[in-house]
Amino acid sequence: MPIELAVIIPTYNERENVAPLLALLEQALARTEWEAIFVDDNSPDGTSEFIRGLAANNRRVRVLERIGRRGLSSACIEGMLATAAQYIAVMDADLQHDESILPKMLERMKSENLDIVVASRKIEGGSMREFPRARVWLSTLGSRISRWVSHSDVSDPMSGFFLVQRSFFRQIAPKLTGTGFKILVDLLASTPPGVHIGEVAYQFRMRQRGESKLDLAVELEYLYLLIDKMIGGVVPTRFLLFVLVGSLGLLIHLSILGLLFGRGHVGFLTAQTTATVVAMTFNFILNNIVTFRDRQLKGWRILSGLLTFYLACSAGAVVNVIFAQRLMRAGFPWYLAGISGIAVSSVWNYGVNTIFTWRSTRLQVEE
């Protein structure tokens, strides 16, 4: 019989949870033709090799191993594109999602001809159980922001547990950003009006094995996704982040200049030089963490990258002055000349640093 349901499970260091999850899926989907596609980002704990061992004796199990790249959303997308099943479920490998509601989600999708069915913690019958208040509050805040970005009334857009029709997903796939860890937000924000969505309540469980992947980098990925969905079609998201970082650097510059020169501690030249170096260093560090997080420099490459950043931005300052001065001579108002100079130097700095400081390199296998 053809496979009806594919369960896409992104993994990173989840070896201990794979076998228990498969056992639970076997029990929950006993009356369904299904397959489990694990998408593993080259886990150091040998998750992918362990899954291959299981797949050798279990026709339902497949593994896609990705080398040199990571990301939950992009992993889900690749797994979803790799199946021929009519219905596709996405869930985590950490056993926090209740696999027992999959038949109910599938039945509702079929009977009501829905495009998406979301497993929700926010409707009657669902909950986050023993999670700390702070975690619940952050989840609620994230859901409110996500609903605004996705233009939908889904109660739990932050859910990582959902079901989608393959034909519908294929239509939406080219519009997906593939950024961050909230693939459902990306999916909903890329969906045109008129989509048919249903929700099924479930009890979110506590992680029993392994470590949570929620950290600052993951939260920054979520911020990137939100910005991209709001203005990504008008202004490149990476460029906007670069400009925002530069704006923060300007505040740092003025603060240091005011502290050193404004209070008479040192002369203007010394104060201006110090403020410039500190602001540029701040900009480099923040851009390395946020703007170019997918090309983040590490180890000794940070030093060479910093020097390249200094040179590129110094040249950008020269371009700024020359361009603004020419506009002034052409009769433009001083404020328009100044703003234009800043705009030109921003584009210069972004372009040069993208090509040289954070240049895209070949994928490398992590050791």
C-alpha cells in the first residue's frame, strides 16, 4: 500500500530519543501507512548512524543527513520535499509532542478538507503543563507577535507540531524563508488568504532526555524570520539588520565622544578616534552574531575579519564624505547631502563586507 503519512523529525544530538519515539509512533499509527523521515544535521552524538542501523531493519524509517549546515526550519523543508506521502506531519524528536493525537489530526484534515492542522497548547484541552511561568509568558508573547506577522487566527502559531497536505505545501514551499526554528510561522506567513486551518489540542510534555536547543542564537533566528516576513520583499533582511546595527554603533560613538570630549577628559581628535574604533568593533561583533550569523567567523578568523571590517568601513567613510561634498557643491541642502552620504556609505559597507569579511565559503564538515 502507498504511504499515506510522512512524519518529518529534525534532529541534532537526539540519539537517545529516536528509539522511544519510533515505538510511540508505531503504537499511535497502527492503522495508518506511514514513514518517519529523520533529518539530522550531522549530530556529534551519532544520531544519523544510529537511525541508519534502525532503517536497515525497518522500512518505515529513513534518514537525511545534512553536512555543513544547520537549522530546524530548513531541515523540515528538506524532509517535507523528500516524501511522496499525501499528508505530512512535522514534530520534534524530544518526545515533548504528543504523537497519540496524529490520527485525530489526520482524520480532521480528511473529513474537513483542511490544508493545515495545528497541534495547539493554547485551546481548551491543551496546556504547557509544568513549564516555568517565564517560559509560558515568552511563548504567549511570541504567539501574539507571530499571529500579527502571519495574519492568521491560529491560537498557537509557535507550535512545532502540525500536519499539512503535500499538495498545499508544494505551492507554498518557494515562498518559505527556511530561517529559524519556527517553521509553522514561516508557513503561515507565506500562505495566501483563504487557507483552511484546523486545530487539535494537546498536552505539551517535559523533555526527559538530551538538552534543549533553545538559546540566544535560536531566538535571533526567530527575530530574523519575523523581520523577513514583514519587509523581506521590499528590503533585503540582512541589509536592514546591517543598518540597524550601524545605528546602534552610531549611538555608541556619540556616547563615547560625549563622555571623553564633552566632559573635557581628552582632546577631540583622541576622543573621536577612540569612539570610532569602539563603535566599529561593536558593529563588527554584533554583525558577526546577528547579521551574518550563518557565516559567523570563529577562532583566528575573527581577527582577520575585524581588520577587513575596519578597512572596509574606513573606505566607506571616505566615500561618504566625497559623495556628500559633491552634492553640496551641486546645490543640495546640507541635510540631504549628509543623509545621501550615509546611505551610499551604508550600501558600500554592506556590499564590501558581504564579499570580503563574511564571504560565503564552501560547506565544511564539522569535526
